[in-house]
Amino acid sequence: MRVVVIDDDKAMLTVMKRRLARIDGVEVAASMRQVSHARDYFRRDSADLAFIDIEIAGDNGLQLARELRESHRDLDIVFVTSHKEYALDAFDSYPLDYMIKPISTERLTETVERARRKRQGQRASEGEAIEGKQMIIQGMGGLTVADWQGGEVKWISSKSKELFALLLLNRGKEVSRSVIIERVFPDMPLNNSNAYLHTAMYQLRKALTAQGLKQMVISHYDQYRLDLTKAEVDYIDFENKLRALGDIHESNMEDALALEQLYKGELFGEQSYLWAVQEQERLGYLYDDFAKRLIRNLMDCKKAATALPIARKLVRRHELDEEANFLLLQLLGAVKDWKALQNHYERFRDLLKRELGIEPSFELDGLLQL
């Protein structure tokens, strides 16, 4: 594993390099004390894992992390800092970990091993995909279809995209012509709807053909379906893995954390397909229940910093959810970010009063004493 360390503290840089060099399988590929040097390095080279200080000689390590997240998507990032107050902003960059100085050898080794397990899991998944799959379908947070080389399907029209989404929702089962017309073309005159369906189906097959996927749309008399036997569909994969995971405990915590990352948002994102609302709500409920269970287990294991981005994600989904907000506030207390805790409580209290005319069922003083 190739590791890079970015910290303007010369002594800290030396300590990190020595400790990392003692971990089997770790190569310290580079170390630097300035953001500009880090940018230069990543323009010409890469790494598997980067330890980044948040304040680097007057520059912003958070901004550097965001840049690297965009340009090197396979790079895992760990923030190393003396400043607890940066915790919330740091998690916007989706780091692997957030470590407060001073750092023990045991803590450092644990983080490296976590990064190693994550990458091994990704490689195994990619190997399976090459052997048995031909396409990746992402339906959570939007709708994209691509082959394994990354070639993305370009939708010719909004209706051809909606037609694909409807067929996808049925998970390989047949959908009748009449149902398609009723759901995708509800406002069209019946005598014109068949022509619109024919056009949309032609456009869909043409878009898929460009990526060698034409054969996935199968028609039989007045029935249509998608052949998903060689497709990896994110929301189906999420549900299957969630079912297999079962109860969350310390031995499967890493699997649970990886599973949480699969959920990128509501099914089909901002597409307002009325016929998809029920399935959107069902999948959303599955995620919400799973995320709350995961947060509680992380809290029990004293891993509040790891749980924070999950709680924030949950609150963004449901601003008025008292349970989600209470979990976030508990986590802020656990990392001793009292200012953020008070600010969030006041925002939540004001939002509840403005939207529902009620007060929170818990008091700030009680949270400060947790």
C-alpha cells in the first residue's frame, strides 16, 4: 500500500513516517510539508492512502482533500489534526478516518488495516464483475447505466430514460404495454400512445446499443422486460447485502460501514416519477432504519467520529426527524464539540417551531451533561 503524509509539523512528519514504515505492506511513497508540494506530487503520481493535516503552513488541508477527492477517486483520506472543531467540516470530504494528535501506533495500525481491508474488498468485487457482469446500473441518487469500461449510456429523450427506469423497477419481470402506457404516457391520447411508446422504445434500444447493451431489452408479444442477469444494480445490491448482514455487531462493523456507503440517495434521485414513489419510500425506510442501528452500534463501540457523517447524512434526509437529530447531537457531545452541539440544537428547535409549532422533546442541558 502506497501512503503519503502531508503535515507542516516536521517532528510529526518524522514520527508518522517511522511508524508507518514499521507496518507490513506499507510503502511511504512521499511526505511533504506544503500544500503546493502535495498538489505537484498528485499531478504526476498517485497513492492508496493519504494522511493530511487540516492546517498546513497557513493553507487549508480540507480544501486539498476535496481537490484530491475529485481528481483521485480511489484515494483514501485520513485527517490528522490537533483541532477537534474541524470535525464536521472534515467529514464533508468523506474521509476514511479522523485522528486527533497525538496518535498511538495501535491507532495508526488500525486505520491502515481498515484501508487495506476496504481496498481488498473493492478488488474482489471488481474481479467478480469482470468475470460475470457487463454493466453497472446506479439507481440511487439518480439513474446512470454504464458498461464495465465506464462507457455511460446517453439518454436520447427523457421518456426513453423513464421507460428504462420503469422496466428496471420491475427487476427483470415483464411489464405489459398497457401498464407502460398508463404510467409513462398518462396524458397522451390513447390513439397516439402506442406511437409514443414505439418511439421511446426505439430510442432506448439505440442508446443501449451504443454501449453494446441492446440485448438487455427483451420483448415478447405486448410484454417488455430487462435482462439483468449480467448487470450489477446498486439498489438491488444494497437490499440483498442488507438482508444478508442481519444484526450489526463488532465482527461485521466494517461490512456495515461499506454497505452504508452504497446508499447515495433516493431511488432515481430528483426524477419525479409518481409510479416510483412507493418503492422510493420503502428503500428509504430500509436505509434509515439501518443507519440508525449502525450509528447506535458505533456509539456503543466508542466510535463517535466514524458515526458523525452517517448521522449528518440522516439529518439532511429528514430535517424534522427527532430521533436522527438526537443521535447527531449525542455524537457531537461524544466528540466534545460543544459549540456545534449548541448551534445545531438551536437550529433544530427553531425549525420545529417554525414548521410544526412544537418544541423538541429533549432539552439542551441534558445533552450537555451526556
